[in-house]
Amino acid sequence: MDHHHEGDKHILARVNRICSFAGSYFATDAPSQLLDVGSGLAVFPYAMRLRGWNCTALDPDPRAVEHARNIAGVTGICANFLKDRIKERFPLI
């Protein structure tokens, strides 16, 4: 079994579920913004960005945040989500 391919299928299924939910929950002209908490390598925000979403990856590891910004092409915030406060608000977390 190709585990990499299986992981891709799970990410795509997650992206499809989020897009379907957002399409039924948010107004059609609402910005497609989301915050991914504990984003690691930002695989999910990257996939959502490819679907047209404005994504932010939040992770306590500065290397992960740098990866999110430079490789995944999404906004990155280096913070501990359990104790740090961020000013920006997101319609979908």
C-alpha cells in the first residue's frame, strides 16, 4: 500500500468536506478565510489555498511557520495557541 497516496486522499477528502461545509454555511460573497492550528508542514492550508482560500497556519515551531510561508505560500503565525493571543479573527478554525 502506498501510504503517501493514502495521505493525499485523506487531505483531499478533508478539503472537500470543508469546502462543502463552507459553501452551505457562509454567504457566497464571504471571504474564504481559515486558520489551521498546529499546522506543522501546512499540508492542509496549502491544499485549501489551491482551492482559493486565504489560509493562515499557526504553529509554535518557527521552522514550521517558515515552511508554511516559504513553501506552502500561506500566512504563518508563530504562537502557542494555548497561551498566546492573536489579534486577527477567522470565520473558520
